[in-house]
Amino acid sequence: MNLKELNAGIIGMGKMGLLHAAILNSLKNVKVSAVADSEKLIINFIGKNCPDIKVFDNYKTMLENVDLDFVFITTPVNSHIEIASDCIKRNLPFFVEKPLSRTAKESESLYKLLKDKPVVNMVGYCLRYSDTYSKAKELLDEKILGEIKDVKCSVYQTLDASRRSGWRFKKDVSGGGILIDLGAHLIDLLIWYFGSIKSVNGKIESQKSKNVEDYVTASFEFENGVNCSFEASWNVKNYRLPESTIEVIGEKGKLKVNENYLQISYNNKNEKDTIFYRQNLYRAVEVDITYPQFTREDLDFIHSVQKKQQLDLNVVNSNKVQSVIDQIYKSSSSKRLESVIYVE
């Protein structure tokens, strides 16, 4: 069956915009038809070197003048809600990079719009498409550890002073520091694995960053009674790339997973411990740029647009992550346990 060629628009041509554009243009039956960015240098470069792509310095002008099947929103966080709202009003499916918004309250307006116009949407929590983390989800759903007793998790990256610049380090634009940046991915995985988080107790610090937090510790209690300790830092040594680790302790043993491997250790010595390396779990994709999970999430979104079916990684479910983050910030200020309130 010959599928209609889909026309994609990219709003925001930073690192993630360029990555998604490269993936989309490498897929069958998809082409990037238009891009929008406020930086003149970027627009001039694309216009000069990519004559088949229409370029705009204002996304509204792009939406008004180009017939698109969907858009990718890869702009700074403070612009996500406005752009997504304009897409909903136009019945235009959209993919928005995480985090969805600076606060959970900020994205409430999208709920009202989506109730009237249920546009296909997706939020880019790509670690769900990673080989190791998705395998861990499969095994936990099979209850290979029996009853879960405890969870420990962390996310680390080494950032020196020269790398602490740009919009991600301006709280009014990004919403915060490492918690809302890398910590959001980890919290999304935890909710995916164990369900809704009931309450949080957290502490944030700005040890080396001026305007946003760079170190976070927290404890979570899930609705199912499972407890979890959480740590996130930009200040540790020898983490050139971000690394998120989750350790799950159950009645039958322990599971440890990060980007590189998944290890299962059993209490019963008659059962053989198992380790899966990322290379062993690799599943081929049509185009592999940086990591295959980016291609997988893009394909999942495209298929949902074609089928007009909503994914789990949508505005409503992704707002749960932001609700948890909000309460960690609040707990750090109040110095007490805070309940997580979800928008229904």
C-alpha cells in the first residue's frame, strides 16, 4: 500500500530540532517541508543550503502558509504551551520535546483545548524507547522480582562552568535546572514502571550554578506503597554523558538498569544472575542517528498520526511528571512532605 507523503514542520532548529529533522527526512513517506526559528543566522543557513525547505522567522507565519500534517516543537520550554495551543486550534498534530511546560499549572489550558479538539500529540520522553529501559519495563511487568520492596535511582552528568550557559540555565525560560531537565526523564520512567507518585520530600541546591539548581535529593512514595530515593547532580566527575540508573529491590532479588546494561541478581543462588548489555538488546531501526530511541519515538508518533490514535506519552500523562517536579520544588521550600496533586 502506498501511503501519502507526510509534510512535517519543525519549530526551533536547535540541537533537538536538527536531530528530528535529520531523522524525519531519512524516513520513507515523510519530508520536512518547513522550519521556523527566530535566529536569523539559522534561517539564512537553512534557506541557502536546503532549497526544498521553506523557512520562516515566525512559527505562526509558517502554520498559516504551509499545509502540514504535523509539527515538532523543539523550542525553549517557556514557548511550548503557546505553540502547542496554536496547533490544537488548527487541528494539527504535534510532538513537543520534554518537559511539557515550566509548571503543571502552565499546561492546564492545553487540557481544555484538547477536550474540545482531541488532536494527536506526543511529549518526547525518549528513554521509554531505549533498549535497556524498555526491557526492564517488560521484566517488571512480568513480576520477576516478586513484591517490590524499595527503589533507588539517580541521574548524573558532569558540567563544567563553560557548559552552564544558554536558555536551560535561565529559570524563567527553562523552569529550573537539573530536576526539570534530566530528572524529568527519570521521573517519567519511575511513573511508567510503578504508577503514580503519591507524595515527595525533596531538597534542591545550587552548588555551582547561579540561577538554577544543580543538585537534588528526594524521596518518593508511590500510590502502591513503594518507596524510592532519588538523586540528581550536574556536579559529579567522569560523567561526560548523562547516565540514569534505577535499582529495584524485590522479594526475589534486585534489578539494576541504566543506558548501557540491565542486570538481575537473584537471592536464590540456584537461579543464575543475568546481565543484558545494550548491544545484546539492540533492535534495528530505519535510520540510527545518535541513539535508536529517537527514531523509535518519531516513528511511533508518525504512526499515531496516520492511524489517528493517541499515544500514552501525551500531554495529559506527561503533565504527571511536571506535577511531581512542582512538588519537589515546593517541598524544598516548605521543608516538609508534600502530596502530589494531578490535574484530571
